[in-house]
Amino acid sequence: MALCRALTFNQNNPGKIGLALTVFLALGLTACATPQEQVAQKEDYLAAAGFMVRPANTPERQKMLSSLPSHHFVQRVHTDSVSYVYADPLVCGCLYVGSQLAYNQYKLSMQQQHLADEQAMTAQMYANPAWNWGAWGPYEPGYGPGLGW
């Protein structure tokens, strides 16, 4: 949210606006997303990973949904199968239910997205041609521009 305020209120300082905008874009425009938008994006990943949506469309289901922790995974073990449940009373008023395989796929997708976000941020951070690397002194072996960081 501070980044959103920086973009809005620092209009007299174009350097700060440019830096804030670069970081903002590199993070995938999620810094200013509403909680509903963040949950909806997470639910897109759940659905893509194979989680099934179960609407809380009866009073009994609504009561059960409200008893679960919101927007957190709960593991359910029944005989020899494991299920993962994700309750969303905020956006869809539903429950996402997935197998161990779906949960593993979701975690893999999150790791890949995190890596892509980090790579985009790193590329943006070092894209300024006016940056003076020499001002930071000599580098230790294995560090510095073009050497992996």
C-alpha cells in the first residue's frame, strides 16, 4: 500500500515515481490489489491445479464453511486418501477441494510464479544505464555486475 501511495502522492519527484513504477510493474501489479483480487488470483491457480469448487449454497454448507479458517489450507485424511481444503467465504462463498496431486501442482505453480516474479524484478532493478557500479567499490570474487547477481 505504501507503494500505491508513493505512486499517487510523489508527483513532484519523477525519479521516485519511475523507481516506484518499475518495482510496481516487476511485482506483477499485485502490490495494490484488493484482498478480493489477491484471493481471486490464488483461486485461479487452485482451479488450474485441479481443485474442485464446491459452492456453499445451503445453510448447512455455509455454516460448515464459516467454521474453517478463511484462505488457508486444511488437510483432511480419510482412510488412505489425503485431501486439501481451501475455504473462501470472501470472494466465491465456496470451498476448494483437491487431492495430494492437485496440492502438489498448486505448490509447484506458486514456486514457478515466485521465481518468475523474482527474475522480472531482478531484470528491472539492473536495467538503469545511468547506474554507476564503480561507486560501490571493488567486488569480492563471484559478485558484481554480470557475475550472477
